[in-house]
Amino acid sequence: MRPQTMPGETMTDTTLAPKPLFALSIVVPVYNGATSVPTLVEALAQLEVPGGLEIVLVNDCSPDNSLEVCRELCRKNAVALTVVNLARNFGEHNAVMAGLSHARGDYIINMDDDLQNPPEEVVRLWRYAKENAFDVVYTYYADKQHAAWRNLGSRFTNWCADHLLDKPKGLYLSSFRCMSAFVARTILIHTGPFPYVDGLIMQVTQNIGRLQVQHLARAEGRSNYTIRRLVRLFMSMFLNFSVMPLRIGTLVGFVMAALGLLAFLVILVEAISGRTPQGYASVMAAILLLAGVQLIMLGLVGEYLGRLFLTVNRKPQFVVRDVERNARAMPVEPQS
């Protein structure tokens, strides 16, 4: 007989969850990583993970020859390796979601392809999450080897996340994170075109740990994150998981209306007392300020409506062109 639930309750049937084929999956979005990915895969392949390890490389339509490099690694490497090739560039978080959909580990670690996170930290992160039964573990750095403007942007984003995502205080949202298969399966239910992985995680669980790891300087090249990409990522966090921006706009509207009423009363008193109201410049400044606030709010509402329109019309979160697995990654039977 099917268990009954009370109104407002939901039920999760964990018996339907597929048995993991590996103890650990490592998902790596690849973009302009042709020179760094071989070194990363070689280091990851040397890790000893009881229960098995698989690597999932997601080529986010990289303009260099990353796809050919990843496929060559897949064919020649002894470790279980899967290459997911996206049809076009969707962005890092979309690529992570694509990688999660093909990962088959009991725990899944997400890391970048730039070698700034030492591969030897992977096992320590996995063990920490497993031994403490955390759903998710985020890493943080004693000394972050990024440009000053990137570090400033990260601090601002984390401050906003404290207020928008119900994020535990002091938690740093790093892209080097470990999550359980349960969390990965749950966030994959989200199919919207503007995923923000950290926001989805916060909606699923608060059983989150943090672990300090080493952060290395970039060995070569430069970050793929431009200011435009960072702004787009910030907007996904800012708009997709909270109505706080609309509430802030309402509050600003009340404040501006109160100031306008106060200015009107001052002008009325001047007119009654026989004095000609002065201040053409101040009137124009007030008009421009109010018009600016109105346009900002219209743009904010328009952004919400635009995202809703694209979601309703099922703009894809990602499109996989093809998937290649080597023999070790083939789903024959679970490893013991």
C-alpha cells in the first residue's frame, strides 16, 4: 500500500535512486583548457579512491582544441573517463549541470580545469564529506590567488548571497565543492535555462560543511571569466532565487514618494507665504532621479519577465551533442 502524506508534505522514495557505479565522480567544465586538462587528468588518475573513481569532462564548446584533447585522453587513459560535448557555449553552471547529469558516483566533486585547485586535495575533500555525512562541502582558501578585482567581486557576490539565498553565514561559495548523489539528483530536477548551482543547493539542504584547501596561482593563460560573464552569473543568482530585488524596489519607491511629498509641502508653504519657489536645477535633478529609479525598476521587472518568458518557452539549459566513454566508464555493474 502506498504511504499517505499530509497536505503540504512531500515524500521522496530513495529506493528508486540508481545504485552508484563509483564512489566518487569528478566533474570538470572545460573551456580553453587544452593545455591544462591533460595535466589535471593525469594527476586525478593517480588518486586512490576505494570504490572507484570516474572523471567527467564537459566541453563547453571551447574555441580551442579542448574537445580533441579530451577525446584523446578518453581513449588512452586507464581511469574511467567520460567526455560530454555540448552543442554550443552555455556557461560554467550549465556545463556543471550537464556533467552532473552524466556523473554516476556516490559523491560528486566539481572543480575547474585551471589547476588552481591541487588535485591531491580531492581525496581529502571527499573523505571529509563522507566521514562527516555532509550533503555538501564547500572549500575556502587562506590565500586566494586571483586578481584583486576578482576577489572584490567574489566578496560582494557572497555578501549578496547571504541575504538572497539563505546561505549559512561565513560560507564561501567556491566552485571547488563536493556534493552527495542525493543533492545532485535533486538539483537536476531544475531544468530552467539560467541555473545557479549554489542557489539550487541552498534550496535542497542546509547540511553543509566547509574545508580549507590550498589555492594555487594560475600556471598559464588567464581566467575565462570576463566582467560580462561575471555580471551574467551575478544576475542569475540575484534574480532567479529571490524576489528581494522587487521588494527593495518597492521600498525605494516608498522612500522616493515620501521625499517627493516632503518637497511638495515645502514648495506649497513657499507659495502660500508669497515667495516664488526657487530651484530650477533642484527640480530637474529630482525629475532625473525619479525617472532613473522608475527605469531601473522597469528594467528589473522586464528582466524577471524575460527570464520567465524564456523558461516557459523551454529554452534549453544545455544541449549535449555527443557523449564518449572509455571501457572503464561503461556501466557494466557497480564496483565493490
